[in-house]
Amino acid sequence: MQTTVNKKTIPKYLQLSARLKKDIREGIYQRGGQLPTARELTTLLGVSYLTVSNVLQALEKEGYVKRIHGKGTFVTEPAAAKVQDKKKIGYIIDIHAKIFAKLFSSISETLNGQPVYNVPLPVPFGSGTSMADGELWLEKVMKNRYNSLVVYGDRHFPYQLLSRYFSEIDQLNIIIFDSCAVHFPRVNRILADVEKVGYLAAKRFLKNGWRKMAVLSLQHLDDSYRHRYGIVSDDYSKLVMDGIARAYNEFGEDFFKLVRVVSGPHGGPAGGDKDINFVRDLRQSFKDGCDAYFALGDSRAPAVYKMAEEFNLKVGKDIAVLGFLNDSATCELLKPKLSSISINEAEIGRFTALAIQENWKNRKVMIDPELIIRESDGVRTRKDIEIVNALTSV
């Protein structure tokens, strides 16, 4: 495993313990099997008996092995991941994300009274995270043995790195989104039905008289980045577009003529005002008469509100705007308040808890989204259409 850490700064026993952990993860030493004796390891590793003793002590402290006096050193069984006879559940989800509170609350409520030990883990991953940093973080996290791991299926998560540790995990659950291109046998997927998200948004717009839609989508990830992390080539925005196309077909409208994609700002929604290409494309969509805007992430919606002011258009009257994920802080602060589509975190949490409780393997559940109506996507009248056409033609 390559990292940016200078090995000369790492004690010899830690380097060797890392080597043995890698052998355990890759199945060279099977769970329940016996390691070579300490004296055999001194020959195999070419170090002193004292160093081997320190290596075994470090491995036992981290839960990789169990030393039994008079019998030897054994690779631990899955039961070693339990804490006081409780299942140990790790959550690789950004605890600061808006969706986490409802999700984790639902999981905790469903598992209330069950013998589980929940461990939310801080997540440093994003488009700017290096592979070396990711390796160091995941190595640290996986020192703790988990009966079950719950992973937010983000498109910046290093699935390739996680595959190195899969043999140590009794159960893997990918939730909300599924951006994973790595094959994990027996994995559970509890996902938001994002195809239906697109369908709900388009149906709402078309039913209320809005026809020409712009979708503020995700920033494109280059192929090398995707391959390095083990991410699918098409993220969830493709499924959203499939749902939009289905609604347009049902209404007898030309999807290819009436729907366009505005690629998300580089650096995420917060960088919208500074991304020249994003601002340019968004402005052009207004000039071309788009009257409905669907922001894949509520935090992209303020850019639409700001651009509407530039064109003297009123949100909810001259144009309609819908968000996604239903971040109440963002939705309620915007004026007019932003209508949005919720992924139904509570229901995803409930099914995730059932998967943990009942020890599911290789199951998939799709959770229906919910449209939350506020003020930004009102009904469009013929008079409104005439006014907007006059303004955008100037």
C-alpha cells in the first residue's frame, strides 16, 4: 500500500503489524486460524523476538488477533468486533450533512433496546481528498472491527480502498445513493428512488403549466478520478433525467427539445457565483426562455433566485423552482420558500435498521421520495406566460 508517509518515521513494529494486517485482510491468515509462533515470526520477518512481541501486542490491541497462553496466537473471529456482547455498527456518513440527523434518529429509534453499539465516523472525503489521505483515514477507521458497516453511497467515496477490508466486515450496507462500481458480494442497498425524484419534479412542473426545464446537475467527474475511487460512470443525476423523460413522454411533450442540463459549479454549490462557466450557462438558460428550474441539491437553488433578480423575474410566478433533499434550513430561508423533494431519510433509516437487526445479505430496497410543497413552484397562467415572453425577448 502506497502512502505519502516516510517509513523511516514509523517504528519497525508498526510497519510489520501493518504488513500482517494486510495479510489477514487478504486471507493469507484466515479468521480462526493460527499465526506462526513468535519464534517463527522472528525468522519470517527478520527481526528480534522483542519486536515480534510488540507486533503481536499491537495486533491484539486493535482486535486483529487473540493470544491464548499455552496455545498460540489466533486471527480473531467476527465475534471479536462485539462490544460487551453488542453488535458494533460503523456509519461512514458525514455527521454534519443535513440528512444525517433524521436518518440516524430513525435508525436509533428502530434499534431501540437492541444489542447494538453505534459508531458514527467522521468523513473527510470529497473531490479534493487525495488517495494517500484516504488510505490513511480508512486504515485508521478499519482498525476497529465492525459487525456491520453503513456507507453513504456518495460519488466521492473510495470504494476501491474499502474493497481491501471487505473480508473483515460481516455486513455492508450502502444507503441513499449507489455510486459504487466495485463488486461487493452480499451487500445490501437501501436507496432513494432517484428516478422517481425526476419524475415527481417534471410532473409537478408540467401539471402547473411549466414546460421548458433546466436541471442544475452535478459536476462531471473525469474518468481517472472515477477509476481510482471505484465510482460508476453515470451518477444519480442520470436516473433523475430518466424520470424527467418519463414524465415528459406521459404528457406528450418533447423531452429532448424542452429539457437542458446546466452542469453544476466546480467545487460544489458553494462555488456557484465564482464558476464562470456555470453562471454563463445558467444565464443562457434564462435567455432561452426556461421557465422551470430543478436544482439537484437545495444549495444550488439560490443561484437561480439570484439570476431571476437579474432578469426581473419573480420566483413562483414568472419561473418555478424545485430543490432536492429538502434541507429545511435552506428551503425556509429563501424568499419565496423553496419547494423541494425529500429522499425520506426516516424510511431509509428504518429499513437500514431492519437490515442490521435481521442480518440481511444481498437485498435491495428502493424508498419513495416525497414532494414538499412550499411557495416556489406555483401554477402558471396564460398572462404570466405572455409577460415572461416579453421580458426574455428584450
